[in-house]
Amino acid sequence: MSSDTGVRLKLLRELAGFSQRELAKRAGVTNSSISTIEQGQVSPSVQSLVRILSAIPISLPDFFAFGVDVNTRELNRLVSPPIHSRTLVLAARSAGTFSVASADLSGVVLSGALTLTLAAGAQTLVTGESFCVSAGQLYRLGNISNDELRLFICSLFELSI
């Protein structure tokens, strides 16, 4: 693992709004584990890091793709997390093709009725209801209503919908 693991973890923990204690509690590890990783005193095992990252939540590839200048160990100048969003409109009684989520994404139905199909099955959501699709998960969005469906989708990482 690269030497900037602690810097990355601290940045993402702070962006998520967690204290070291809160992240440790959510991940099922000790406070001192989080502290020593962030200070660069220890390098966590891949299994431990995945467990900690799942509490933020962020995938391991996205964690290492996150922008940190490893030469100066200064964080990129981020005033707030980069939230990528898009409003999608699906025609009446239509469905998209199955896709693999390139990043964790969340959404809310602005109007209409949505069928969200995941590997675990399909669920119907109506205006005001929200959903989350994990990175790497196969999904399909469909409009089951006779009217246009409007969705607001967002992610901390670039959307490829």
C-alpha cells in the first residue's frame, strides 16, 4: 500500500463528517487503529482497510483513485466533497439496459414510478422515495408509469449513466 493511505483515510473521514471514534465504532475497530493509520505509523491489511472504508462508504479502488498529492502530502484543495449529479428523464413505460455502477450512487424519484432491478430482485419506488446502488453492482432503471419519470442521481465520483 502506498504511503499516503493515512492521509487519504483522514481526508475521507473528515469529508464524511466522522470523528476517529465514530469511524472506529462504525467499522468495528479501535480508535487507536484509525489514529495510527492516519498518522502513517502502521499500514493496514487490505482486509482491515476494506472494513474501515465500508463504514464511510467508499470502495478500495475509489479510495486509491481519490486525489492526494503524495509528494508534499498536502491534500488537494477541497472546500467540499465533489458531488456529481444529474437529473434523468425516462419516457413512459420504458427501461434502460442493465449497467454496472461505476461508483456508489444514490437517487431520489422526483416524479413517476421507478422499478429498480438489482441482482437481489426488483423494487418499485414512487415520488419522494430514494435508493442506493453500490459500486460494481448490476442494475437497471425502468419507468413503470404512463407518465415521464424524473430521477435525481448523485455520487461523490464521476457518473457514467
